[in-house]
Amino acid sequence: MTAGSDALHTELPAMKSSADSGPASGASAFCLAAATLWQRELVRFFRQPSRVIGGLGSPLLFWVLIGSGLGRSFRPAEAVTAAGSSHYLHYFFAGTFLLILLFTAIFSSFSLIQDRKEGFLQGVLVAPVSRGAIVLGKILGGTTLAVVQGLLFFMLAPLAGIHVSALTGFYLTACAFLIAFALTGFGFMLAWPMDSIQGFHSIMSLVLLPMWILSGALFPASGAAGWVKVVMLANPLTYCLNLLRKSLVPESVTVPGLGLSLAVTCAFAAVTFTISWVLACRRTNKPL
């Protein structure tokens, strides 16, 4: 037996027995499979300290260096706080939060490729459970990790002149969960057809990071060239970032508005999850 088969029997015994109990237990088997894979993602993450450092440390370093470097020399209207501060650390805070969610989604996608190479994914795919449960479990695992790391970064909000309250934390957590779900689904969608981590690195550099840069994380659309504004309006991360800014600073003015940003982010999450599910269900002659 392969290492993946051994891992399957070790980590998913309850899922298999539940699925064998009959069609009436289909819903419970779906939930159990998703919950098991969700738990596995969390356990693997906290057993690898380097992922914690990479997912949280790099964006934090960007925030400190870029924010302190630009300081008060860059003063978009969006950077002005209720207290009258216009420090770039305030403007860049939401963009850094989004970057943390994005990095965690990327690392979660790496684990999907590793599971394929180690044989675990083959064992899961032949188990008598819905492919949707597999997709949901993996995406929820990455989403949970992204939200946890984002909330750790949120503890530094007072340093950026952002008022922290229980209501702000509640809104931010809800928005972060929705955005992280969309980003992890997007990463799953990109990683599923790949069997090379190096290839996914290339996609990350070519697609994911430019999407983040053109979301308004580093600069507002108001001062950008015309074609850049068009690209930013077509970028779903622009609307995700607006949600974060509005939850962090409710009195801030975002363009596009809150309603459109929420609708686009929900649609982004639904589309990425649906495409991931379709890709996972698709038959292929390519070895997993």
C-alpha cells in the first residue's frame, strides 16, 4: 500500500464507516468528511511553524517597512483617519490584512499539490464521499487559518490609528471569512490541475500578486492612469479590499460602495467554490 492509503486509513476512518451506513447518512457523511479534512488542515499548519512565519511575518514586514518608509509623504484622501492622521501605515493596514489572507490561501494551495505527490489525495478521492465534501473541507481549512492570522494582525490596528471595538472585530471577522473563502477557493481552482509547486509559484507571481497590487492595497485608483482604473474596477480583490476598509473604519468612503463590494465578493466566493467543485468532479486520464 502507498503512504497515501495508509494516511487515509489513519485520518479518515470515521468518514468511511459513516458513508457505508446507507444513503440516509449521506448528509452526515458529507459533513464528517469536510470536517475531517478541515481539522487535518489545521493540524498540519500548526505542526509547520515556517508556514505561520511565512503567512504572517512577510506581510507584517511589508506593512512596517513600506508604511514607515512612505510615512506622511504619501497622503491619499483614503488615508485620513477620524483623528486627522494621514500616515501611510493607516492606509496600508487594510491592504496588508488582505495580503495575509492571500498568502494563507496560497500556502493552503501548496498543501493540495503536496497531498497529490504524497498519495493522500488519491486515497481521499477513492473514498465513498462526495467530491464537494473534499473541496469544502480543504477550502474551510485554509479559510480558518487565514482568518486566525488576520485577526492576530488586527491586534496591531491601534498602531495605525484605527479604533478597535467589539463591533469592529465582529464585522472584520465576517468580512475576512468571506474574503478568505473566496481566495482559498481561487487558489484551489488554480492548484488542482497542477502537479508542480514551482508551476504554482509562477502562477502566483503572474496572477495573484498583481491582483493584490491592483486592488488599491498600495495606491488608490483616484490617482492612477485610466487603464489602471479600468483594471482595478474589474479586479474582484478591489471589492474585497473595500469591504475590509469599511469594516475597519466605518466612516471611510469607498469607491465602489459597500453594497456593490459585498455583492461582488459573495459572487467571487460562489464562483471559485463552484469551479473548484466542478474541477474536482471532472474525470481525467492524467495521473493524480
